[in-house]
Amino acid sequence: MRRPKSGLSHRERVHLALEHRETDRVLIAMVCSGINRSGHEALAAYSNEAKA
């Protein structure tokens, strides 16, 4: 498999993200795919709890 210029392959990037480890860039598919209403509400509630 050819390694991209960024240093990480897409598989390595996803693997690191799933392990909650820092990647070399944001996984765009996860950011742009959208989120349903209940998922958004749960994320907002979790986010507010983490800030407190």
C-alpha cells in the first residue's frame, strides 16, 4: 500500500481516531456526514457535562 504524503494512511488515521488518539488531521467523513437529532442532543449534553 502506498503511504500518502501526510505520513498516515487512511486506515492508520481511522484506527488512531477510534482509539481516541491524536491523528495528523481531522477525518472529514466523520465531520461532514451529519448527525441525527438525538445524537446531537446527546453530544451537546455530554459536552456540557465535560465543561462543568
